[in-house]
Amino acid sequence: MPHYLKVELLRMARNKRYVIFVVAFPVAFYLLYSNLWGSQVDSTTGVRASVILMVSMGAYGALAASMMSTAVPWSQERHSGWLRQLQITPLPRWSIIVVKLVASLLLVLPALLLVGLAAVLTQHVSLTAGEWVALILTMWAGTIPFAALGLTIGSLLPPDTAQPVAMIGMFGLALLGGLWFPVEIMPSAMRSIAQVLPSYDYANVGWRIVAGQAPRAGEVAGLLAWTAGLGALALIAYRRATVRD
Amino acid sequence: MNAIAFTAVSKSYGGVLAVDGLDLEVPAGSTVALLGPNGAGKSTSINMLLGLLKPTSGDIRVFGATPHEAVARGEVGAMLQEGTLIPELTVAETVDFIRRLYPEPLPLAEILRLADLTDLAGRRADRLSGGQTQRVRFALAIAGAPRLLLLDEPTAAMDVESRRAFWDNMRSYASQGRTILFATHYLEEADENSDRVVVVARGRVVADGTAAEIKASVAGHAVSFRLGGQSMAGLDALPGATGVEVQGGRVTLRTSDPDATIEALYRKTTLDVRDLQVHGADLEDAFIALTKEI
């Protein structure tokens, strides 16, 4: 299992699409946006935009990493016969999904950490040690529902459909969750959709932490409910995808 | 001990019977060819041996255990018909990954040597040719040092040269006392690379034996001559004759004893025999005769 995990990480690190979309994009957009608007200050919380953007871009990178490392690779493995190759080895049946989930958790770390590092180095963002730990841990664990969504897509759809669905899902969640534009400037219909999405709760928890506030119970509950729901869906879909008849 | 035992195994897909009451035993240490046309149930049988498909009825044992248990113990390796590799991994990384999933794998260097991959060890899977990919898939099949190796039309995508090399590699693996079952629709492959040929058609075993025995089992020879407008009555009663066919004024007599048939043809009939030819049966004829739709 540890060797399987290593192999999964190695192949994603060599995947150009992962490196560009998931590691380079969020860092580059952070640098661009924070140079444009970084010094603006949020009137209600007094937090600088460079700090808010750090959470937004870190959240985007983590969300993208968790979905990119799961949906399409897993769908391709099922359809190319690689799953069968693994099924005829002594590898236990449930190891694939466990390894994919753990690998996805590790693969979100570069995006999260590099955006944070860019914020510290270029915008001199400073948080207390407790805030850093809380922020990184919640933003890290908060990617589980997105990885579960990616695994569900990968289990249910063939690669040529999984690719656009994962892309639309990823950008839709990022956009509507307020990671690219504040939810407040959206039309009210869009805003009511945004507020039930896991990406909205996910980013909000991060924004509260950098504003020195405790995350609200509703946001945490929303994120946990999405984690449980999408997690269950991922297990059912995986079971269906690996069944032997 | 039997490496493989099928007992009255049937498998149907939505009402279509792919395997129809298959009984087959393969003793450990033998190399058996499963020979049959497309759709004969070869792949379905192999997939059931691997636990990838469940039989609709009947029982399958691999070294006395269920296919699932045998796979979990690392006793079975297989090269299935289709299968690509992980594009971002090198040959050595891919083979090493799979071999580590088995309890007692072969050393990496030995696997690469047995599959002629030593020179390609560092190449990424997405830069391999079709034939090279097949070699890697063979390497994955033997990586865990399985006692039973299943090969499902392993040379389908190979050119003549690669085929020869492939069977050489297979034989050197087999020579270590392992059991091998391979599916093929190439008669020559079955003849040259196995101790025993099991001919399957429509999901059933239609012949089972050495290649020579199978050739002998279908009326060994044929005698043909130009019949013209003459009557063919009584030809099927000639000594040795097992069948008569007429096509375009030419009659073909299938016979188990061509000498007796020809002698009687001249002595006991009044036919004007022209342009006589005697054909020895080859495995191709045997195969066609055995697998012909009834």
C-alpha cells in the first residue's frame, strides 16, 4: 500500500495538466490579483484583500487538485483495463479507493502551501501560529468532499464524459462558491445556489479563520454534511465500478 | 494436483450462452492451448478463472481453491486481451509496482530479462510501441511468479518476429514447472507451443488431446477426383470412407484409410477416375471440421 501510494503521487507529479492547472494556476493568479487589489481592505472585518485572496486561491487550488487527481485518472484506469490488471493481483478490493483518497489529500498540499508561501513572501501576510495551523488543517481536510465527488465521477462516467463533467464541476464549484468573485456581487438567484454548495462553506471557513473569527456552525455543518453525502456516494459508485459479475 | 478444474460450468449473458457446460481439468505443470474461433467462450472462461466473472452455474477450482482465493494468494497471473499501462510510469516502475503486490515475486531484473525488457526499463509507458507494450503486459503477468499463468490471445497485436520471441519467453517461464493456459485462434501457435490442445466451440470442449491426436480424430485424409456426370452412389460405402462431398463436378471423399479407399475405388467401382488427389489432413482441416456450425 505505501508503495502504491508512492506510485500514484509519482504519476500525478509527472502529469503536466495537474502541475499547470493545480499548482501553477492558483499561485500565478494569486500573484496577479494580489498585485492588483491586494492592499484593499474589507470594510466589515478589516482584513486585507491579499489575505482573503490567499484563502480563495488556496481553496481553488486545493479543490482543483482533489478533483483533477481523482475523476479523470480513475475513469481512464477503469476503461483502459488497468483496473482489471489490479483486480487480478492480490491487492485487496478496497485499497484502490483508499489509496486514491490519501493520494488526493497529499496532492492538494502543494497548491495550499505554495499559495500560502507566495502570500507570505510577496504580500507579507502574517497570521498567528494558531491561525496558520487551523487554516491549513481545515482547508486540507475540507477537500475530502471534492475528492469524493471526483471519485464518484470517475466511477460512474467514461473518460470522455468524466473529463468535461469534472472540469465543469470544478470551475462551477469554484466560481459559484465565491472563490473567484465575492458571492455578494452575484445576482440573488445565483447567490442562493452558491450558499448551499460545499465550496462556499469550504472557503467561508477559511475566510473566518483569517479574520480571527470562529467558523459558524452552519458552515461547518454544511461541509460535514457534504462530506458524508459525497463520501457515501463515492463508496456506492466505487462498489458498482469494481463489481465482478 | 489439478491447477484448473471446471465442472459443468455455464455462463450466460442476458440469455446468450457463452460457456455451455464446460468440463476441463488441467494438471499442474502442463501447457495447454485453448483453441477456438472468436466467440467460442475462451475469454469468458479465462475471466471466470480469474474471478472477474462469476459462472452462472457449475464450479471452478484453481489449485483446489476458488478463483478469488487463488488470485488473493498470488497464485495466478494473467495477460488479458486488452489493457493499457499508466502513461506516466516507466517500464521498471510499472513492473516493480505490480510485483510488490505479490507475496513471493520474481526479482525485478529477472522479470525484465524474461520479457526482453532490460533495455527498455527506463522508458515511459506512453513512449512504447504496441509490441513493447505487450511485452510489458507479459512481464506484469509473470511478475508475481504465479504458479498458473493465463494468456488470452497474447500475440494478437504482434508481428511475426515478436510472436516468435514471445513464445520463446513463454516457454522459458513454463520450463520452471509452471502451469500455462493460453487462448488462441491460431492453429500453429496451439500446435507449436502446447503439450495439449483443447478445442472449444460454442462454449463447449469439442476435442481434447495432443495436436497429433486431434488431427487423427477427424477423418485423417481426403481423396478427391473429377466425377463429371457420373453417379456418386455407393462412394460412402467404400472402405475407410467417412464422408462424401461434391463440389463443381469434383468429389471429395473423407477417409481414415486412403490406401484402402483408393484401391476399392479402382477395383470395386466402374467409375472413370480422373485427376486423383490425396490430401493429408492438417490441423487447419481438423479445426474447421471440429468447430463448424452444426
